[in-house]
Amino acid sequence: MKGVFPVMSMRTIITISRQFGSGGREIGKALAERYDIPYYDKDLIALAAKKSGYSEEVFAKADERATSSLLYSLMMGGYGMGGRVAGYNDMPINDKLFLIQADIIKNAAHKGPCVIVGRCADYILRDFDNVFHVFIYADKTSRIEHSVKLHGVDPDKASDVLAKKDKQRANYYNFYTNKRWDDPANFHLMINSAAFGLDGSVELIASALERFNND
């Protein structure tokens, strides 16, 4: 799809939070392709593993899951891997992954426009001016259909999978940000992807981005 404004004028980082099965990942990929900008999602795990020396498998199990420990701060604040907080080596793997991914997300944002899906990116980049935050949701029936078709979820278990995944993402976001995952106040735009379709959702975001960039 062609952008509504030239790729060279795109100067915005786009973060996407999403309900499971809402098509947030596909919408994010389409936006990245539309504007020819980097896309970050599960590849952040590989980047984090490379930076830390841990295996991707270890980090994959901890991805977007809140730590089971209550020993560490809920807020990232001024942490960052550059400063290495006290006791870092003793942190639960979930906390280490969060801090490493936070550094990678900030570095990606400093380099220029990109699309980042999940992983509290909207919160991590809260001090950046050129960031546009989107939340993608849809009705349960549409999400079940999408998750079965595109993610290979067992139809008989789809309802439970949706509930589990959304709870997991909400707990992760709430734990590391001390904010509510689906709070409208956290986002510039919330879109019902079932109402507008994936392509229509991309068009809506593109239109909103044009106004956002011109303000």
C-alpha cells in the first residue's frame, strides 16, 4: 500500500498494544511496509538474547510475562542496562529481559521512525515527543476466528487462550508500568479492527499519523 504522505516525511515511532487475535501484529507489519521503516516484535527477543548472552529459548519463555518475584521495582524509571542497577545479576529473568528490551527499544527510537509491537513500548518511550501510541482491539468472536486462522489455535480452546493471553499481557503491562494495559489515556488512537478490517485499520492509522505529523 502507498502511504498517504511521502516515506521521507515519516518521522514518527509507532507503538502498538493489542488484544490477542485482534490483528495488531499484522497491522504493525503493514504499517512498517507502507512507510518502509523497521518493525520490532518477537525479534526483540533475539536482540535481547544476543546482548545478554542468554539463549533465545530462555527469553522466549519470559517474553511479555511479569516476573514472579516482588523484589524489584514496578517502574523502570532511570534504570537501563547502561547503568546496571544494583543486584542486576540476581534479578529474575523476566526483569532482565524487560530492562534489556527497554534499552533496545529506546535505541531503536533514537535511530528513527519504526513500528514496535507490545512490550510496554508506549511506556518505555513516554519521554519521547515523536511517538504515536495505538491500541488494537476487537470483539471476541472475531478474535477467535483470527487466532484460529492465523495463529493455529485449537478452536475448542480458543476462548480460553484469548482470556489467558490478554490477562498475561495486562499483568505484564500493569506490573512494569503501574498503569492499566487498556486505559484509553495511554493511547492516541484505539481501533476496533473487526469493525474496519486490517486494511481499513491501517488506513485509519495512516490518516491519524498524517494529522499527528502536521500538527
